[in-house]
Amino acid sequence: MEILGIIPVRKNSRGIPLKNIQKIDGLSLVEHTIRTAKKSTKISRLILSTDSNEVAKIAKKLKVEVPFLRPKKYSKNNSPTSDVILHALDYLKRKESYEPDIITILQVTSPLRQSSSIDKAIRLLVNSDASSILGVSQMKQNPFIAFTLGSNKFLKPHMKNFQKFFQRQKFPKFYYPSGSIYTFWKKTLEDHGNIYGPKIKPLIVSKEEGIDIDDVLDLFISENVLKNWNNYKKNFLKKGVKL
């Protein structure tokens, strides 16, 4: 079974200038994802799709394929992920007659993702009737107690009966896409026009793996987790605290 890993990296970012090559703990976000992806025991082939010459150089230095520079029309702020993937698949099919069975998308904004989670997602897809596997984390801020800001500038409860959910134990569990892992059959994309399909199975990842870098604070948090979290966690485990 042919499993293709795609690392999509865009040159421009609205939140942080040159976000994808910003460094945490001495390595750029691109390098963190490449190193993790290369440790996967399931990915057959790994490529990087980018419109940036600088990012392409980083990838090639780490011996990752960059078969093309992505055209501008697939590198805009509003370019759908599915278009980026379809472009890569079309290129590989035309140039090499290469077609994978499974595709896994690894965004560089999740630098704490583990290679074991990549492999777990692929195994889960293969051993189930799922159309896709989505890396998710449990939401801490529950939408049942969320408020919106009304036109009168007063807070308006999202749920009319929100007061009953102020006990955490009564919360229904919600999950959000962490951005860390998207794994799906090529057939899912062909049949449904998206990477999800009708049967999405979750791969629930830890809070640290679920960190998605969107702003400078996220960079700061990620760097501190990388440097300090394992030792900090060990100290609490010694005290018998369940994490």
C-alpha cells in the first residue's frame, strides 16, 4: 500500500511574518515537521508542497522531495487544502505515473506532533471503514457556556440554558481539529471532493500535540513545552499526580 505524506508550506502568513520558518528550540517549524515525518514507519514517500524557494532549500537539505514549486493560484490565503493536494497528485501522476492509496497531510504549525501519532492514524484508517482520520483535541472552553456580543454591546448566551452547564461534569465533550494530522484515502478525495468524506474517525491527541501555532504567543508556548514539559511532567508523576 502506497502512503504519501504531504507537508504543505505557504510563503506568506497573515498572523506572523515568515511564520513557517520561525524557530522554536533551535529548529524552524518546517524542520520540526520534516524530522517527525521522517521517523514515521508507515509513510512510503514524503514530499513538500511550497511556493517558497527558501522553504524548498530547507527541505532539500533534509533530503525531502520538493518535486515542484507550487503555483501562485494554489498559494493564496483562501486556497483550499483540497486544491493544494489535488495539484500535487495531478503533478505526480502526469510526471511519474505515481498514485498513492493513502495521503496524510502534516501542517508545520503543529511542531509537537509525534511520529507515533502519524502511524497510529494510518493504522486506524486501514483497519476501519473510515473515509478519513482527523487529529483532534478535546476542547477546554466548552461552547455550551460561550457568549456572543450582541448589537447592543451586551453579552448574549450562546445557549439559553447555559447556566446548567456551569458544572464541568455536565459538559458534553467537544473536539476541535488540532491541525496536526489529516489522513485519508485518495478515493475519499476523488469521490467526495474533500479530504474528510462521510465517515471521519478521530485520533485524539494530547494537549501538547494539539498546539496549533497561529500567533507569537503560540510560538512562545510551544518552545517552552518542548524545552520543559517532559521534566515538569516527571516531577508531578513522582508525586502521584495523574496527568
